[in-house]
Amino acid sequence: MVGRQIMDTSYLELQRVLGEVREILVGSRIENLYHMEDDSVILKLVKDGGRYELRIVPGKCIYLVQGSYPKPLEISSRGKSLRELVSGFRIRDAVVVEGERVVVMEAEKGDSRIKIIAELMPRGSLIVADQGGRILESLHHLSMKDRKVMPGETYAPPPPKPTAFDNPDKLPSMLKPGRKLVSSLASDAGLGGRYAEELVKIAGLDGSMKVSQLSGGDFKRLVEALKSLRERVSKGRPVLAERDGEYQALPYPLESFKDRGWRFREQDSLNSAFREAYERLLARMIEEERLRRVREEAEKLRDKARELRYTAENLGREAERKRRLAEKLFQAGWMLEEMRKNMRGGEAMGVKVEIDRDSGRMHVNVDGEAVEFKLSRSIMKQVSELFEDAKKAEEASGRLIREAEEHERKAEELLSRGERELEEAYLRISARLSRQTGKWYERYRWFMTSEGFLTVAGKDASSNTSLLKKHMEEDDLVFHAEVRGAPAVLLKNGAKAGEESRVEAAQFAASYSRAWREGMTSMTVYYVSPSQVSFSPPPGHYLPKGGFIVKGERRYLTVRLELAIGLTETLDVIYGPPQAVRKKAKRYVVIVPGREKASELSDKILRKLTDGLVIERKTLRDLKHIIQQVIPYGVGRISQEA
């Protein structure tokens, strides 16, 4: 049975999530907006070369990923309207409305100012309003008794609800004497059901007792427990909680959840816990109807198996009865044969016999079992036929049992396949995460030489220019392959680097040049100092995008085209010249120019890097995606020499 699909965010949890991602949000430019099939909205963000996606699920949660989700082919009309309103705006602030599950992001573009409001309480929406609060558009147009959420209306947040989290010392005065403790904590004190139960657990009190039954000491314990709870929610180790197909992101392993049999898996942040919880919930929602049909079909197979086993057991008992009867008749066979010939009944060896001349039958009774023989045929032949009947019944019973086992196997396979396909659905809808940590050079291609020097390469014409103009410094060395369209490569602090690092930088430059695509085995690369690089062409000349002018003497190296792709102890993908990767990777594979496509080659590389390791499928998918991206020109082959 599919779980009761729970997923919600408390005010304190929302504060913590926003605190984890606010540094990235503020200053990000909204590149695009997508209205997803699950009715969530994704804001595609760019900041300092990094790409992020903020997923807003009204009524449930909000979280940020560094990566991307598969997008729908078409967007709704409401989504198009929201996209037009927010595209190109830069987020200048993001706050949680005091005591509410509402995030307000202020954004600007030139002289224009807007507010993007994400409501995560039940019947919430995503709203875009102007600076004065007039709603320009909302994901859902809502009309409620205390407010309206639709274009033209002035945005008003839900009526404020006081919460004891903001001032634990006021907790006793917020509780109503006539109510049960846990109910009053949940509603009157604004803690919600989850934290009301947790608070009672921490305080060591009975949640079913009336507030009026609490002593002064009990109230003091509640206040101290609430302060402790607030600290745990704000600073505890986040986990993903799971039980029977239900998932919930938690700021720490709640004691009340432990008591109810939930299992916990630690997460790096509450933000990532919400991401995985929602992705798994979404996958199960997508697969729910199909899983229901699978379970119904499996149950039909099991019912059929039970019927077959019932019939088989009856046949087995019948076979055993006939066999015991046949054995006794066989022992008395000579006597029965005599009675048949003499046409005379009687009793001997526990067998009673009656002769019916009119019907030509012999009626035999053995231990209360009645058997009929024909007087015209040999008794022993007829006993043999009884043995044969027992044998046939046994064989039929065996066939039915095997058929029942096959039905049971198919049922288990159906259920197993259903769970596998649920995992496949999770993989399909989950974000492809990038492994950037925010360092400037991670926007480019880069590696650390075997001597420990950072080497950075442009990915295209624009990033070549960006790399040299923004990050080239006096002590660096600039490398470039002797072929059109090669990347600019910086060996940072290269003036102090040894020959080994210079050769590796040259090899990196050659491997990401067109020489790789053309299948060459070696290439000449030159390097110069930053003072020799200019972005101003001579008068009357044109400098193509990404190009630069080199003045003065160049120093040349001829290097082999090959690239190593490795995996570290922490499952990070590293790549670069083999001698540099070899020192840092737990395992690595060397590739050279070839015609095998990256989609197939990355599979082979991943198998070699992860053989014998236990890695979850989502991580494997992300690793393959990263490996695919670093294969030069999307082609190559694994070196036979490595």
C-alpha cells in the first residue's frame, strides 16, 4: 500500500533552509521560470558562473539545487505569464515572513522592482507582485474569507499566528486549561502536530493529560524543553526520514519519529533533505496508479496460487488415500481373487467382501473405505489400476504446486519490478547535481598538476576571453595549442612551476583542442608570459571572439594527446594528464582520441571506476553525467596502454 504521502515545512525549518541557501539566492539572476507537471515552479538562477534551480512547491516546501531538472516540453499559460514577469530580474533580498511559512524575495531589473512570494502553508501559491504589493500574477487564483490572491488585488499574507517558538517563556500563558496538552501545544502555541509531540517527548510528559493538570514544575520543564527543541531544529544534524514509502525532511532525528519506527539517513543540509524527500515523494506520486495496478495483478496471481495449492493438497490427500488402500488390497489380493473365482463373500485380513451376482460386482470394505471391483476382471489388475490412479493424482498435485509456485514467482517479480520502476521514476525526475563548490576556476576546465599548481582552461571563445581578462596574473603562464579553436590555458603561478607542470599544462591544452577531434596522437603547444598577451589587434586587423594577440618569443612543447579520468575516495571525478591524476585518484582510466561516442564511452569508464564499489544509482547517474561532460569533443576511446 502506498504511504500517506506526507510532506510539509514548518516555520523554523523554512528559516533554516533559507539560511542555508540565502547567500546563493541573493545576487542571483533569474534566467528562466518553469511551471512543472507537479504544479511546482522552478526558478533557473545564475550567479558567478554557477547555475542553480530553486524549486518552489506551494503548500509543501522550497529548496535549491546546484544542477538541473528535466523540464516539460510545454509550459502552461500561467507559467508563461510568470516567466515574462520575472525573467532577467536579480534577487536582492530573501526573507521569511515572521511566524509564517512564507518566503518573500525582492528582485530588481534596471529601475523595475518586484516581489516573488512563495507560500508553503496549505492552499498556498506563488505570487509575483509589484513593489507596492499589487499582485501581477499568481500560480493559483484563490478567493478565501480573509484574503484574495489574484491579479489586481493587494497581496496580504495569511492572518498571523503566534508561535511559542519565538518566545518560549510565553508558552504557559498560550495554553488553554480545558484542552489536552498535545492539542493545545499544536494549535494554541503554534507548534504544529509534529513539534507538539516532540516537545512532550523531550519534556517527559503525557500528551493526553489536560493542561489544567500540569503543575508549576511541568510548565517549567515544557519551557526548558522548548528552548532545547528550538536549538535542535536550528542546529541539529538534518536527516531524511523514511517509513513504508513515506518521506520527510527533518532538522534532526526526532525522538517521536524514532518511536514510530522511522529510519533516518543523515544529510549535508536541511535543504538537501527536502530535495531528496520531495523527489522521492514525487516519484511515488507519479508511479502510484501504476503501482496500484501492479499490486492488484500480483494479488490476483497470489489468489490463483492459493487456489492451486488448495486443489493440489486435496489431490495429494486423495493420492495418499488411494495408495494406502491399494497397498492393503494388494496384500489381500490372493484372497480376493479366490472369492471372485468362487463367487463367495466373506472377511479376512480386515477386509470385508460382498458379491453381487446381478450387477457382476464385488463390494470390498477396508477400514471403512468402500471399493468396487468387476467380477469379470482380475482383481490384481484392478488393484494395479488403483495404484496408477494414486500415481496420477500425485503427479497432478505436483503439477499444480509447480504452477502455484510459478504464479507466486510472477507475483514477486511484478512487485519487485514495480519497486525497481519506482526507483527508475525517482532517477528520471530527480535533479542532475553538479559537483561545484563555488570556486572561480570550477566555471572552467581545470586540474592540479602533479607538483600542485592549478591549471585552468577555457571551454569556448567567451570563457577563453573571460579566463584571461579576469584571472591572468603576472606570475602565470599562458598555453595554447598550435591549432585553430584551441582553448586558452592558464598555469597559475607557472613562473615558479617545474618542467613537469609545464608539460602537463601543455598536454591539457592539446587534449581539449581540435587535434583530439581530428584523431591526432600528438600536438605542438606554445606558452608565453602574461605580458606577451594582448586583446588589441593591430590597426586594420580584426580579432575574432575569444582570440588574443601574442607578442615576442614563444616556447614550444610537443606533447601526447591523452586524458585520465579518475575517481577519488570521496567519489569526486577528477581529470587531466595521466601523471597528475594518478597521484590523486583512487582509480583512473586513460582515454585517447577515438570515434566512440561519449554516451557509450562514459558507461565503460564508469564501470571500470566503480567496479566492486557499492554506490546508489542516483550517484552513478550523476557520475556518468560528469564523465560525459569532460570527454573532449564528445568522442574518444580507452587507451590500451593504460
